[in-house]
Amino acid sequence: MRVFKKYFITGLLIWVPLVITVWVLGVLVATLEGFVPNFLSAESLFGVDIPGFRFVLVIVVVLLTGVFAANLLGRTLVEQWEKIVGRIPLVRSIYNSVKQVSDTVLAPNGQAFRKAVLIQYPRHGSWTIAFLTGTPSGEVAEHLQGDYVSVYIPTTPNPTSGFFLMMPRSDVIDLHISVDAALKYVVSMGVVAPPPPAGHTPAPVPPGVVPTAPGAPRPGNDGPEGPAQ
């Protein structure tokens, strides 16, 4: 039984990532192909079923849309379309919310989800990985005194849900790892540790000293709010 268990787990480690990857890609392709109407399918156009034709068609349409929207005429039409959508009550709320998120996350020059950081959450002394999403703005920023940043804390093992926090920049530690490596670390519940960056040597921590974020009160020290409880 011990030998059986060893080889069985080894087989699972090979097949599980492969099967899940194929399944996710299949769901993605099927979802995109679902947006293509039947009269644009390969059977309707050519009389023969071509696997992946609808998926390629979606990619081509998205690419051509980007090329068209990059010129003056395309931008004008997009602006007029957004004005029309903005006059529809329910559609306006959904469209504007999705557009703001997509513009922030997918912007080529944006800083959202471009850097992984280390913060203390949900309490002092507990650390987790988060991702920078920007800086507070508008009325929210007017009520915050000092330099603040916005971070997103993903949950494990589903990173699509999480928590949004605005915290002082001094309480955030920048990590010298890629976003992909940090996300893999979160999804794997800490099993798949990110490799150390090339040429980076972590500073040695003296025995008995607990590392804390810059500016954060250390355990046992008297901070501005009195001694640690």
C-alpha cells in the first residue's frame, strides 16, 4: 500500500495540473465561442465544421476593434456609443463600473496589479501578500492624512475574491518577486514558494527580533497608543 500510494500521488501530481489547465482553456474557448451567432459559424459559411473557427473569429474581431478604435474616427464613434449607453439607467451603472475596472487593470501604463507587496493583515504580527492597485483619490483621499496606497488582498485558494484596503505607504513592504510568482504562492497556500530574485540577498535578522513593516510599532515597544497589549 505504501508503494501504491507513492506512485499514485506521483501520477496525480502529473495529471492534475494538466487536466485543470485543459479544462480552464476549454471553458475559456467555449465561452468566447458562445458569443458568435450561428450564422457566422463555419458550417453556415463553408458547409463544414472547423474546430476553433469561432474562437479565431472572436480574436480577429477584438483585434480589428482595437485597430479601429485607435484612430480618430473610431474614438469618435466609441465616445458617441458611451454617451448613448450612459443614458440607459440600469445599463449605465453596470457598463461604467465594468469599464472603470477594465481601464484600470488592462491599461498598458497602469500600475494596478503590477507589484506584489507584503503587509500585516488581519492583525499586527500576521503577514500576507497583497497587490498594489493604485492610490486613493477624490473625496476619499481628502480624508486621509499622509501618503496612502490602495492594495488588494486575494483570498486562498480563490484569488478572484479578496479585500480592498487603503493603508499608509510606510506599512507596505515591496517584494522583489513577480506578480505571477506571488499569485502562485497565494493560490498554493504557501506550498509553492517564489524563488529568490537573482542577485538579491535578504538581510540577516538578529535572533529574537521579529521583522515588522517600516514605521510599524514593534512588539513590546511603547507606541503612540501606549504599550502593546
